[in-house]
Amino acid sequence: MTDLIRKATGILRQSSFTTAFTGAGISVESGIPPFRGKNGLWNKYNPEILDLAYFHEHPSESWEVIREIFYDHFKNARPNKAHEILARMEREGLLSQVITQNIDDLHRLAGSKVVTAFHGNSATLRCIHCDRTYHISLISLDHLPPTCRECGGLLKPDFVFFGETIPQMALHSSYEAASLSEVMLVIGTTGEVMPANQIPVIARQNGAAIIEINPQPSAFTSALTDIFLQGKAAEIMEMINRELFPDAISPAPG
């Protein structure tokens, strides 16, 4: 593993445009379980609650589960070392952009500035009628469903539901960064979700080296990956951190 870490950090140092593409695996160590897999949320909850048509027809029922998953269970989640090290890499000029499939806002909380939330963000609620947005801290979830203070319309978490398209700005930003990347760090994603799984493909097609960090091989490992670093995101990123910044004890939170 040491040789692979040194090889990966050597590539990172030489890159003039590096992108991190992250999935649920990077946030597991912050206490946020993945949606899919053995301990995934969809083994406990019916994914229908995040179907756009169902949400419109049954907003109170959907919001009961949405509140439990995204605003009760995960409200105390904090960035872990993997998030913090990516933020440090950005500050040190070694990372140009983070593209995340996650909606937990942990990259921003860790101090990353250039973050594209491909599937949106749970910290924002949007009115489905007038399009007004609110930070979740300004909205009470004691009475469901929450409604817009401006027009009384239904508020929806500002992340992508089943049946919704990816926001054009996020799609364009992600694909552009992928096409510009000399190196892409793929962290904590199985590569199963479309169209997000096309982002490393675009990077590879444009000549990027792919460095993958995952506990188990993914859909990318044999098809795209140049260096596979097997393990938990925080553990592997700490190894990378020590190699990139040997004088550092730990990354400073943003």
C-alpha cells in the first residue's frame, strides 16, 4: 500500500487540475449510512418517499420519513478526516474542485470552497410554487409538511428526487471539470448511479488518471481506475495527507 500511496501522491503533485468525485462512502465515517448495500437506508425505508410524483400526492407522509432520515438522524453529522484533507488540498492548490453525489453538505462544512453538489443539498428547502429557497435552520419541521412563508406553497428539500432531472448548472459544471481534469480522485462510490457515474468516464476519455479509494472494487475499478487504494476513505486520505504534507500533524478544519 505504501508504494501505491507514493505513486498516487506523485501523480497528484504533478497535476495542474485535480477533481475529487465523492459518493456515500466518504460520509459513512461521519455517521451517515449509504442508501444502497448491506446496511443501506433503502433496506429500512421505502424509496418511494423520494419519488417526485408520490411526494406531490402524499407530502405529509413523505415529509415524515424525510424528516426522520435527513433532519433527525443526520443533524449531528460532522465532516471527517477525508472531507477535511480534501479541503486542505484545495487550500494548498492541489485540488481544483469537488463533485459530490452526497446531499449532506459536509464538504462545504469542512472548508471546501469549490463544490458541485450533483444531486443537490439537504440544507436548502425550495418552494415548489414560487421557487423561493430557505436554509433548513429557518424552517420548523414541527408541523408537516412545511410551507413557504411567501406564498404558502409546499416546501421540498432541494435535492434530486426520483423522477427529477439533474440541475443543468450542476451537470454542466461537473462535466466541464471532468473534461479538464488531469487527475480524478474517486472516493466512496460504487459507480452504479446514472448519470453521475459518467463523470469519471468523461475524465478518463479526456486523458485523466483515475485514483480510486473504496473499501471494495467498484464498477470503475477494472474499467477505468489506474490506482486502486482499497480501504476506508478517512484512513486512505490520512495516508495521502501524511505523504503530501509530511510536516503536518492533522488537517485544520475550514
